[in-house]
Amino acid sequence: MANKPFVLFIRFLMELFGLFAFGYFGWQTGSGVMRFALAILLPLIAAAVWGTFRVPNDPGHAPVVVRGWLRLIIEILFFGSAVLCLNLAGFTTLSVLFGSIFLLLYAVSYDRILWLLNHK
């Protein structure tokens, strides 16, 4: 189920929205020049970690190969941090909605989670 086009599309939108949450949190938290720096750097760091640490045979190139369980932890930390950033930025309802969609997406993608956990 995880490789169905609709699930991949929703996952892609979730990734983009997660990056937006990091940037918005940086914008809300910082002031002056730091506001711009955080709004740019937080999403860039998150995107770099997301795109760098991959498992083999997952869609895309794996610049740094990691085990499946570690990739799963990275994904949980990415989306969990995005939920936290939304909450701290004052979007409590949106953070609950985003977190719920994340949980639903991973429940539907249980086959990918099992694949990651069994991937060496």
C-alpha cells in the first residue's frame, strides 16, 4: 500500500508541509536577522537530513546508507518535530491534524514500516 501513487502524493505533501512548519517556527521564534536565518536554516537542515540518510532500494539515491530502523526513527523525528513546531507556533489544532494525518499515513503504510524494520 505504501507505494500507491495516492499514498506517495500524500507523503510528499506531508514532507513539504513539515518543511513549512520548520520555517514558520523559525520565523515566529526569531527576531531581526535571526528570524530570517532560522526560517531558512531549520527547513534546510531538516531537508538535508531527510534526503541524506536513506536505505537502499527506497525510492531515490542513498548518499548515506542507514539501516531501516534508523530511517524510521529519522522519519518519526522529522514529522514529530514538525508537529511540535506547529504547536509551539500557536497552531494547536493544525498540529493535531498534521499529527493525525501522519499516524494515519503510517498506519496505511504498515507494509513499508515492516520492510524498514526488516531491512538490514
